[in-house]
Amino acid sequence: MTYEGRIDFSDICVRNIPYKEAENNFLKKGDLIIEKSGGTKTHSVGYVNIFEGEDDKYVCNNFILPLRPNTDIVYPKYLFWQLHGMYEAGRFSDCYNKTTGIQNLQKKTYFSKDINIPPLPDQQKIAAHLDKIQSAIDNKKQQLSLLDEAVKSKFVEMFGNPITNTKGFPTKKVIDVVTLQRGYDLPVQDRDTNGKIPVFGSNGILGTHNVSKIDKGVITGRSGTIGEVYMSEEPFWPLNTTLFSNDIHGNNICYLKFLLEFFDLKRFKSGIGVPTLNRNEFHGEQIIDVSLDLQNQFAAFVQQIDKAKSIAKQQVSDLQELLDSKMQHYFA
């Protein structure tokens, strides 16, 4: 199951609405907020969240269904957890319909669903238990974020800004540091899903195959998602939506991954409608030329961080499994 558990207040729109029109629709702490129409990139219709912001300051748009729990019989955070668990278990799948291609929530069917309402003290204990597990998950995810930031900080500390060369390294043309070429076509129906070879697209690994095109290297998006850089230390197949390194000129691929990220390749995208990244637009640009010893020092630091990340990711997975089992126990 996935969970966000908070409102992104940076994504709030300001509107001039007469107070009398808004006063009956102001959100209060403990209100539940449900995706009613359309959905988002990460959440579909029926996704539930809980409002824990300031009272009488915010209202919902027409795509959101606000619910105010009757606190005489239900603890808001408990109700949140129950509806969230039902959403993740697909128990609201019969509550959706589509009009003009947009998915909508059928409120009558949604509100007809049965929910468990134990005594309030029990609800509070259940919510507190689930909150504690979720807090541990959030802390581990924050740890992962800090570890990612540590790698970026280390790169800047060692190499500065590779665009402006703040450390004053000697430079070479990009093509002489890492030579990139367009990937290869491989339709979905032609891929071997039982294979062990990762297939890279502009968004990262998209599947597997039984044949590789290159032993190891860096990959970036040529069309679609541009600017993300990936690396593979094992054989892989790069799709034609990517550019991949066919010659790393003896450089460390871990270093090259971050070098290209900080070099900000999306600066060189072109085209109207669907922008593309043409290697000819940046192959001739000057980029820092760093000794292999420094590159290896940086890669060794990344390797240590990756070990810590691997442990944290496993802890997140274990905690998520615990949370799922507890929700199954409480709400099945």
C-alpha cells in the first residue's frame, strides 16, 4: 500500500471568493479529503487524505469531496485509515464511472459501503498504532532523501559546478569524455519478459529481454523524459528513446552519471511539441576533465552511501509489510 498522509500546501491556488460564499465550505482540522473526479498522476479517484491545517482558511475545488467526521462516534484519523485501507484494497472499484473520458466518484455507492466502527478508545489506539508505523516509514524515507543529498553535496565539494567549472579543472569536449549514441528499437511484443537483461527507456528500466546491446554504461532520455541519467554496471538494452554511452574513454561510469546530471543535458533539448535531445547539440561542448583517481574516490563514497540506502530501503519494505498486515487485521 502507498500513503502520503499530508496535504501539499505548496500546491494551493489563491482565489478571490466572497466570504459568504466560502464560509460554509471552509475546511477544519480532521476533515477528510477525497479525490472525486479526474484523479492525479499519483492518485486515482477515491484516494483519501486528512486535513491537518489551519481551520477556516482553505476550501476544496470541485474535483475534491470533503467529509467531516462525526467526532461523537468516529475518530477522524481512524476513519482516514479505514477508508485509505479500503481504497488500497480496491473496495471502491465499483464506485467509479466515466463521463467524457473523466473518471468520477459515485457518491451514493461510495457512502453505501459498510465500515467498522469500534468504541472510540479502540479507534484511537488503532490509529495511533498505524500512525507510529507510518512515522517510522516516513523517517526511513527521509533518511533515503538525506543520503541522496549527501551524494550530490559530495560531488559539488569535489568537482564544483561542471557547467561553469568553478574548480578550474582542465576541460575536454563532451564527446571525448563520454560518447553517446542513440539506442535501439525493441517493441514490447518482441521483448522476453523472462529474460534477465534490463531494458532502459527515458524513464529508467521498463522491462527485460534475453539479449543485451552493451556491457555497461550510462543512459539518458533522448525523447520523453529528458535530463534524468541512469547507469548500469551490467549488460543492458537501451531503447531508441535514449542516448547511451558507447565509449566512456576509460572514465568511471558512476562519476559520469553524476557528471551528466550536473551538466544538465536538458539545456540542449530542442523541438516543438515533443522535445528531443540531440547529442550533436552538446557533444562539442567543453566539460571538466577529472583524473581517474578523483573519479574513483567519488565512486567509492557513492558505493558506501548505496549500502546504507539498501539497508534503509529494506527497512521501508519491512515496515510497509507490517503496516499492510496490521491494516488487514484491523479492517478486513
